[in-house]
Amino acid sequence: MTFSGNTVDYDVREHRAYITLNRPDRLNAITAEMAREISAAVTAANDDDSVRVIVLKGAGRAFCAGYDLKLYAESGDQHQGEVWDPIQDFRFMKANTDHFFSLWRSAKPTIAQVQGYAVAGGSDIALSCDLVVMAEDAEIGYMPARIWGCPTTAMWVYRLGAERAKRMLLTGDTIDGVQAKEWGLVLDAVPEDELEAVVEKLADRMAGVPINQLVMQKLMINQAYDNMGLQSTQNLAVLFDGITRHSPEGRWFVDFAQEHGFGAAVQWRDTGRFIPDGGGPVPDRDEIAQMREELAAKDAAKEKNR
């Protein structure tokens, strides 16, 4: 069975279902439609008795670069009027989170094949899979932890433990595939030109196991996470995500994006520059220019060292 949605492609071959995020021009940035199509593809795979393993990947040079927020941030549109309705926000983000988490709740095992970036909301999707295999030079992280976000699937702590989860979410840093493997965040990290072959070998090994065995082993392991309060932790994370976007600092970030563009706001956030408590003045054009000069110099040095 093969079908193409507007944002996700689905194909079945040799007892595997392949779900491909297909917005390569936007680095497979997430939309509400993509979240729904991921869930629909997972349902199709679980309904197909020929499928034993699900492989999730991204088209183009990235797995997923997070939510497509450019227009959202630059317009100041908060999906509702000026008065924030936390329950309306919760329902919207909880629906997306549940769509991502269909990969975890899937009866059949899921493998994420990560190249380029699995960052922000893209890390939520990758970490919702049972197993993650990354390219060594791919990056994973949740940069909106610095401002304007909380990882709604809450999988960082369940995969890394408290201290390393805090290391990631109290800084918003990204790490490469090599470090992610060393920390136990992902199963494996390999050269990018070997990534597909390694994932196929793993999927092939799993595809030889009867479906009932796969389902029972996965349910048993997932139950341990449920016993540790996974669902209640996610509910808190989804609520906090909405609050971060409507705090004084969150409004400051929107003002920044409206004045200088979402790209500049993200660069300011991700370079570790100071974010004022309770908002404060948006950086002026000279400060933006200085930041971009520093970034250009850093990129040039990185390129020289390759």
C-alpha cells in the first residue's frame, strides 16, 4: 500500500511501513496537518497485517527542524484573541502531542532514521519512536527550552534521566549523534552514508519476529513508563508549553520576531544571548548586526576546521 498526503508519504515494502515527512523545502517543519498525517500513517501500518516494523524518516537534508512558526511568530497570532485561553491552547497542543505519540503507542515497533536535524518539535517526534538511529553529524535538541517552548512529549527525562535532561533543557543546547549515542539518548550513531543501511538491517532483524511477539514485548516495556507517570508528565509539559508562549518573556520573543523576523529571534535565542526577565527592550539593529557577524565568524571557523 502506498499513498501520499500533503505533508507525509506512506509506503509498504517487505513487512515494513515507511513514513516519510515530506516538506523538504521547510526542513520538514511541523504543521497541524503533518501531525495528523503521521498519526493516520501509523494507524494504517497497524491495520496492515503484512507490516511488522515502522520506519520514520524525513525527506531531504533534515529529519525535522521543529514547528513551522515563522508566520505564527511574526504575525503575533496566538491561535486565538488577545486574551489567552489555556484550555483551548492545551487542546490544540495535546492533539499534536498525541499524534506524535501514536509512534510510541503503536502496537508495532517504530524506528526513527535521523539525518540533519531533529530539533525542537522535531526532537519530540524522533523521541516518540521506540528506537532512534542518527547520523553522527546530525543534531538533536530542544532550543525553545530557552524561551517559547516546553517539550510536550516529555521524553527527554525518560530517555536520559534527570541530570542529563536538565543539562539539555536548562540550556537549550543541541548535541550531535555521537554524543546522543554516548548518553544513551539514541540507539546508534553512524556516518550519514551508512544511515539507511543500518536502519534497514535493524528493521530486517525485527521483521523476522512474529507480530504478536513484537507487540507483547513493546507493551510490557511501555507499561513500565506508564507506571512512572508518563501521561501525567506529558499533561504538565503541554500546559507549560502554552504558558511559555504567553509569559512576558514569550511576548518579548514575539515582539522581537515581528520587528526583526523570526530568523533573527531564533538566532538570538540559540546563541545564548541574555533574555530579560519580564520582557524588556527588543535588541536594536546594531545588536542584531553584531550577533550576525559573530555567527558568520563562527561558521567560517567551523568550515575551516573541517
